Amino acid sequence: MIKLVLQKNASEEIVFDKTLTTVTTENATLKRDTNIVNPTFLLRVSGLPSFNYITCAELGRSYFVRSITSVNGLWEVACECDVLSTYKKQIRANSAIVRRQENDWNLYYNDGSFRTYQNPHIITKSFPNGFTPSTPTFVLAVAGGVEDIAE
């Protein structure tokens, strides 16, 4: 038997520190031919399950619940390892020098990834005298694709 803490996760999956509410603590068994990275647990919970996250101290991991199936009076809970929460102590223990970050960047750092914006610049000029067929006339038109033209 493995002891599981069944929880509700109110955070996005990519959040490092999740907002968790404990629903209950239950004993479970691992389904035959499963692994600890993406395990399937068999457990008996009264009523409909109301959890979407599991913490298992014995396996040293936290899991997202991917599906819950009723099988012969048991709940078969398929899970996927939450790598960020499982290894957050090791991740926080790392140190690094970060040269580029999503919201804070240095334009003097030349790495070929400058942040630029392309805004359409449209100029319309009229011909005051129009076109006469007897004189040679040149018209220069430069345009992008149809999606580049602002309305």
C-alpha cells in the first residue's frame, strides 16, 4: 500500500509553487505494469473523486491527474509526474547567469535576438495631373502581401 495525498490544484501546470488544497489522504496500490513517472494508482474513494493532483511522499513525487476511471468498485487514476514540483528543491539550488529573460532584456547585448516590431507604414499620393496616354508615365508600387495591407 502506498499513501497518497489527494489534492485540488488551482494553479497552472507551469507554475513553480502550486496552490494546493488537500481533499483527503488515502491508501492506494500501483496498477500492475506501471512506472513511477506516469503511474496508474488503484484506490477506493467514496463518492465521485474531486481531486486533480496527487502527492506521494513514498515515491518522492507529485503528479497531475490525467484521467479517473471506475473499474470493479475501484478508481483507476492515471497520473503524470509534475517535474517542477517534484524537483523544485534541486532546481532552486542551481545558479546561473541569465543574459536574456522574457521581460527584461538588454539591446546592447548582440545575440541576434533583438526585439523588434513591424508596423505597416502606408502612404497614398494622388497624381495632380492624372495620366496622359501620349507621354511615357512610370508608376512605382511597392506592397507586401494582402495580409500586410492595413484597412
